[in-house]
Amino acid sequence: MLKLAPWLIVGLLVGPILAGLAMAVLPAFGYLPALGGDTLSLEPWRALFAQPGLARSVAVSLASGLLTTAVSLAVVLLFLAAASGSRLDYWIRRLISPLLAIPHAAAAFGLAFLIAPSGLVARLASPGLTGWERPPDALIVNDPWGLSLMAGLIIKEIPFLMLMSLAALPQLDPQRRVSMARSLGYRPTIAWLKVVAPALYPLIRLPVFAVIAYASSVVDVAMILGPTLPPTLAVSILTWFNDPDLSRRFMASAGALLQLGVTLTALALWWGLECLVRHLGGRWVEGGQRRGGDSLLRAAGKALILLAGVTALVGIAGLALNSLSGFWRFPDALPQAFTLQHWQRALPSLAGPVTSTLLIAMASTLLALALTLAALENEQRSGRHPAQGRLASALTLLYLPLIVPQIAFLFGLVVVMESLGTGPTHALVIFGHLLFVLPYVFLSLAEAYRRLDPRWSRVALTLGASPNRVFWRLRLPLLLAPLLTAMAVGLAVSIGQYLPTLLLGAGRVPTVTTEAVALAAGGNRRLIGVWALVQASLPLIGFVIAVGLPRLIWSNRRAMRGAP
């Protein structure tokens, strides 16, 4: 049965995506008999291109995908070049898990509360530095160029690319490379950028593509921080899909294919940018410059990563402050009074969404963990290297849900499920979350599982233990810390899912995320602060357990407690 695990994973991921894309293509060309579309037609595309502001929506979506990725990647590479092995590097690595645990929507709300005209930054600077006695009439959040949207995405994508880079670096032995470069007279930052970065990028190229796809098609963050007239393309598609006039679903399908085209265009442009950087970077590496700009690059790398991390954490603190604030006039830095009234009002309505969120997250994460363990154990027992043969090609498809825009196939998947008579239930939402949780759980656990010293298993087998007994009694206890970390990552990914919950649940399966994003249109900062803080706290609990439980269980075995 273990031999089927990799193919079961591929089938679970590829099948729904292909079916969803197929069922998005047909309505995009006018064919959906359930809604009266019996013939193929280009009318949905004509209606789509007639929408006002479509070109601007496409441009903002495309720019968001490219600029977010470029800035996030640059910050990560500059920091690794400037601070590798330093005390700052140590502390930033410890902060990665808490920053990753913050859902995108919660981080977006936190940033909005910081940079809004009446936000914390303006309050702290007023009236002393600005002279403002009332909030300025400036469109900062929801600006038409999508700058606040990109800033919110950058804050969240930096920790993701940092984690992927840290996972890939041990394969390169960066300290030896930098030492050799320094022996030739290169300064540390310049040396890292010249001898480590070119070898690191191919290892994180797929995560970079995932960031491009996500940033160009995100919905929840765009609803909170993005432009509104017109909104980004993905938000427009969701609006058309939810329109009471069901005939607009044909146009929504055409929009979904256009979104897929926008993402593919962003990936193609990024490939062209790779070629340009490879050419110019090669000339820079061969130029032999050893010292110029080292201090500036080192300062930029440290300052930018600190700015991103502090902004995210202060934003969460701002959520907590707003959730407890009473009367708070501008430009006061703090409320005149604190109250629990907002929490007391929200608690009765929190119980249902929190329970639903935890149920869906636990179920999808446990399913993903079981499939991941089965596939990895099959690798160990078959003795096949993960990069060999058809298995490598099959597992490469694991990343498909991270690269195909959610909005491009989820609408078609909804049509497929309705055709099969499957209504909006918790089980269907769990299945939808599994599509996105599984890749992250696999990525989180695979490296630790493959690096486990095989001599432990060989000793146990020579003593007469069966392979199943070795798995349950030896391998799983040794991997307790990575297992719990993978589960925490899976829980965080599931808790943050907005679009799969909304579409597959048809609005009838409320979660903390869907309810928090729905409050964005209301503008009640106190209530938003309560819901967003709850949303941010749930995945953080998972990471606290992942760090603390191994240390508690293996208190007398230091090497089994996980990372310090």
C-alpha cells in the first residue's frame, strides 16, 4: 500500500486542479447547460473586456506579483549575505516561525491599522512632527496603485522565502564558499552574493514561482489593502462569481482564465528577468570587485529585514490595542480608556467559527501528515532516492497548487462538485484545504525525514524488529519535533485559507478567516481587531506546542528536543 502513496498524492492534487480548470474553460466560452449555456460563444469574453477598469486591474495584479517577489527575494538575499552567523541572524531565525504563523489577513489588518491616516504611525508622529490635529485626507490604504497591497504581501512573503532559503543552504556549505572567497580578498557580504547566491537561487526557484502566483492572484489581502475602484482582477472575479445574476458566472469563468494568463505572463516576465540578471550578474562576478558597496549592502540587508519583522509584530500589537480600546480620539497615541466590552460582544459569535476553523484545520492537517508519512516511508523502504525516476516527476507535481492561481480553478471545482451532487459541507471544505496544506506539510517534513540517520533503522532491523515496528517505535519518536513543526505549518496554512472556504463552503461554513475578511467592509476597528487577533493567535498556539512539547517529553535527551 505504501507504494501507492506518491501516486495517491499526485492524484489528489492534480485531478481536482485539472477538473477545475476544465470546468472553468467551458463556461468561459459560453457552455454551461445548467445556466442555459448550450452553445459555445465568445460573449463572456466580450462582456469581460467591456468591464470598466479591467486594464488597470490586470496591471495592478501583474505588478503586484512581480514587485512583491522581487523585493521579498532581494531582502532575503541581502540579509543572508549581511548577517549569516551573527547574533541578528540567530534572532531572525527564531522569529521566522511566529511570523509565518501570522495569517495573511491578520498581517494585512495589522498593517492597515499602522499606516492608515488615523493609524498608529500617524498618531505617534502627530502633532509634534506633522502638526496634524485631525487625520490627513490621504488615500494610503486601498491606494489605486496597490502599494499598500504589495507592502502587506512583502511582509508575509519574506519569512516564507527565508524559510525556504535556510532549508536549502545546508546543501551548499556556504561557510566554506565564503571562506574561500574571503581568502581572495572579498568582503563578507560581497563574497556571499558572488559565491553563494548564484548557487542558492536554483534551489529556491520553485518557491519564488509560488510567491509570484500567489501575489498576482491573492484575494483576501487585496480585499483589505488593495485598490477598490477598480479592484484587483482576482477580487473582481470573486465579485462576479457571487453576483445574484447567475449569468455573470460565464464572465467570471472568462476572468478566471484571464487571471491564469496574468500569472503565466508574470512567470514569463520573471524568467526574462532571470536571464537579464544572469547576464549582468555574471559580468559583475567576473569583474573581480571585492569591496565596493559592502558596507551599504550590509546595512541595507539588516535594516530591511528588521523593518519587515518589526512592522509585522507591531501590527499585531496594534490589533490587540484596537480590540481593547475605548474612546480614542486623534491624535492621541493611546486610548483614553481600555475595555473588554468588544471581546464580550464578540465571544458569543466567535465560538462557532473558531470550532469550525479548528475542525477543518486539524482534519486537513492530519490527512496531509498521513499521506506525507506514507510517501516518505515508501522512499525509505524502497531505497529509492527522491530525485530518481518517475517518482521525482510525480512528486514535483506536489507544487502545482502553489503555482496555479486559486481563483483560476476553484470556480470550476465548485461546478464539478455541484454536478456530482456534493453540497457545501465541512468535508468538502476539508478536501479543498487539503489541496493547499499537503504541499506545505510535505515541504516541512521531507528534509528532516530523509536526513534521519539510517543506521538507527538498520540496527533495529538486525535485532528482529519489523519495518512497521521500526516506523512506529523508532522513526516517529526520533522525528517528533519535525512532525509537530509540520503539523503547525499545516494548521497555519489551513487557518489562513479564505477563497477555498468561501467558494467550496458557499458561505455556509464560517471560519475565523472568512468572518474577519467580511468585517473589512464595515470599518469597525475594534471588532476587526478582536477577530483578526483570534485568527493570528490560533496558528501561533500550534507553533508554541511544536516547540514546547518535544522539550517537555525529551527533557533528558537534548538532541531530540528540536531546534534551539
